[in-house]
Amino acid sequence: MFTAFARAFKTPDLRKKLLFTLAMIVIYRLGAHVPAPGVDYAKVQQCIDQADSGGLLGLMQMFSGGALLQITIFALGIMPYITASIILQLLTVVIPRLEALKKEGQSGTAKITQYTRYLTVALAVLQGTGLVATARSGALFQNCNVRDQIVPDKSIFTTLVMVITMTAGTAAVMWLGELITDKGIGNGMSILMFISIAATFPGALWAIKESGKLADGWIEFGTVILIGFVMVALVVFVEQAQRRIPVQYAKRMIGRRSYGGTSTYIPLKVNQAGVIPVIFASSLLFIPSLIVQFSGSTSGWATWIQDHFVTGDHPYYISVYFVLIVFFAFFYVAISFNPDEVADNMKKYGGFIPGIRAGRPTAEYLSYVLNRITWPGSLYLGLIALVPTMALAAFGGANQNFPFGGTSILIIVGVGLETVKQIESQLQQRNYEGFLR
């Protein structure tokens, strides 16, 4: 592997792509530490260690690489772009115009990408306004004594400058991601997401060591590392697992040329939905606590929600979280993979599954297989997502920032595998051995 890595840097064009990607990553991480205007950075540092980073806030903190609670110019990170991409993907199924654009090929994809950019900026304005308003009111750090002094100047002008700066930061992050995609290695947004999550690992691991009680925390530290290795191995195994449905194309004569007569397969991944169900479930479960927080109610229903759906270690929370992940896994697979469309395309080009008639029987067979493999995939997602909750209970709630969470591991492993495959394919084009050889 290290020999292949050295050869990658010896190849001039590949070396340029790798160095360009590294340069963009450095710029992204520098921006994540530049405070937004109007923020008292010293007061933020006093409060950040006492912040409760659970639920949706913890998810956004992870995707921002720890920049959210520090209220930097890149505080929103790539979360607005991720949200916009998911929304556009869901609307493609609902809005016929977007569905038609998706089928137009490269020109339609470029148009959808443009819509995604516009929606990203709009969501950045919305999320930036919410973050600034939360910081001004002191609700961002509820347990901190100086939370009201984080934004000393609470004028409208200062608020507008902060929101505009964070929106511009989100646009800059989006631009950096697209530059990496065009001139670097791998998908730019995925690379930035990978870096954001990996950047939080050292601090979270050291916090576990500092808060540990067995052998000065080294036993807890080693246990978490061991759990991380086991989880990575499990995620790699499941993410690479797929059901290959054989497809045979009939031989056709067009003029004097022969077409078809080849065999291929349709790869159906066990985890077809990726990390999307976990994000959906986390966002939905954050709504009850958000309602209680903004309503300020102390009645019976508010107390019940506080007791059962805020801490994250209650059986009700765990059960609902698991059920929502399973539901969204099936929901996302249903809207992202259309068996009828696949069957029609196969029939159009003379393809068929051996032993299955073309047309409607093929679509029913694909639906049957997809439902069968989605069950283990959704259960696997639910179990992976619950690891932080189980670890929190095991360590007595000493550390809220368990580093090897389901969402982070899924993204880290998925992006890492995809990037290594792209580098390997470029190495093999030049008759070199790849990373995985």
C-alpha cells in the first residue's frame, strides 16, 4: 500500500491532483478556525466545553468539523449543501419537471446542480440566521455563565453581517468542494465531509481518556479504539456486500454489425440507502426537544418529552430512533431505485434476467430481491447508529462526544473506500499496482 502511495506521487498528473486536494483541505480547515465578526472568541472558548452537543446540534457540529459551536465563518460547513441535495433528490420523485431533467443526461444534471446551489445558499441564510439568533439569546450554551456575552453587540447591523459572512462561508465551502471534484481526487463534497468528521476524532478520543477512571483513562481509551476497529471492519464488510442479479443481453444484428450477446449484472447493495436514514431519523427526533426549548413550557407534556426524548439513552428514544431508521431505509430505497424503470430499460435494449420474463415479472422480481436485502441493511444501520447510545450508557454518560458514532463511521469508511478506488483505477491505467493489490 505504501509503495502504491509513493508511486501515486511519482506520477506527475496524479501528484498535481493529490497536492491540489490537500491544498483545498488546508484552506477549508483554516476557515473553520476563523471567528465570525461580532463574536467574542474568548467567551466562546469558555462555554464550548460545557455545550450539550446531542441530537441534531451534534450532527451539525460533526459535519462542520467542530466549527459550529465556535461560530466561525465556516460554522455551517457543508450541512446546507447536504440538506439541499437530499431535498432535490426527494423532489425529483414528486415534481415531473425535475424527473424529466434527471433523464436528460448531462445537461439535465447540470441544471439540477444549479438548483442545488441556489437552495444551498437559501438554506445557509436560514440556518445562519437561526445560529446567530441562538447565540445572541444565549440558548446555544445554556449551561454557561457568560452565554449572554458571546455576541456583545446585538444590533441588527451586526446580526446581518454575521449571517452574510456565514452564508458566504457556506458558498466558499461549496466552491472548494466543486474545485476538488474538477481538479482533484474524488468527490469534493464527500472529501470535505470526510475531513470534517475526522477532524473531531483526536479531541473526542482525548476527552474520553481525560474523563476515564480506570488506569488514568487509558483502559477506556483503549476500549474505544478497539470498538472503533471492530465497527470499521463491520462497516467495510457490509458496505462492500451486494447482491448481483445476472442480466443477459440478446444478440442483435443491425446492418452488418452484431450487438449484444453479453452478460452483466445489476449490483444491489445491502445498504442501498447509505447514511441518509440516520440523518433523517436524527433530524426528526430533534423536533420534540426543539419545540419544548422554544415554547418554554413547563407543563406535563414538556416534562415528559424532556425525560424521554432529550437525553438519548431512554428506552423510548432508542426504540423510536431504531424504528425510524428502518422506516427511512425502506422509504429512501423505494424512491431512489425504481424497479419498473430498470425493467423497462432492460426490455428496451434486449436484456433479461435468466429464468425471469421481461417486463412486469422482471420488475416484480427486482422489488422482491430489493425488499429482501433492505431488511438486513436497515437493521444494520439501526444497530450502527445506536452504538454511541450504548457506549454512553457503558461509560456512565461521562462523554457525550463518542467519536465512533454510526453516522461518522459510515461516512468515513464510504468516502475512504471510494477515494482509494479512484486513485487505484488511475494507477492501474498507468500499469502500476493499486492500493488494494
